[in-house]
Amino acid sequence: MSRVLNEVGGRIGEEVQVERGPLGPVQFWRGGSRYVVGELLDSWVETPAWWQRAATGGASGDLVAPREVWRLEAVRAGRSRMSFAGVYDLSWDAADNRWSLVRVHD
């Protein structure tokens, strides 16, 4: 089971701070806690839905940037990876220069 985080300010997800390495996120901060990435499980690119591109109007609708998504296993700093690891989906929106936590897998 997974939980998609609520929409805030017209965007889905919760803004987080991320330190990115050459292969993807290596740690992130959520609610004052630091999470250390143990393993990158998957990554993909999502393009906006056609109706969202059309809503921006005209040729500029084609300029809407896709967002990169990483599924990763992470643990809150100071805890054991074996007993407290969780799976998280982080997304990078280049157009807004913003990282979001969009899903937490249970």
C-alpha cells in the first residue's frame, strides 16, 4: 500500500530539501528530520498530462518541463536500516526548481 501526499498550493506533494549525488538523491530533509538514502530502487520521467499543457495556452504549453521521479529506500538518520527503512518517491520539478516528496510506500 502507498500514500500519495495531499495537494498543497496547487501541487501534489510536500516540499523537501534534497542533496543530490551523481546518480540521484543521497539524503533529504522532511519536517526537521534527515533521511539517508540506502538504495535507489527506480527512476523515471513523468510528462504533464495533455490537458495541463493545453491550460498554459499556445506554444508555451509545449515548454512545460517533465518531472523526474526517484523511488528510493531511506532511513531517518541515526536509525537502523534493517528495522526502520521506508520507501519514498521524490520528484524534481526543474521548471519550479523544487523537490517534492510525492508518495510514501507502506
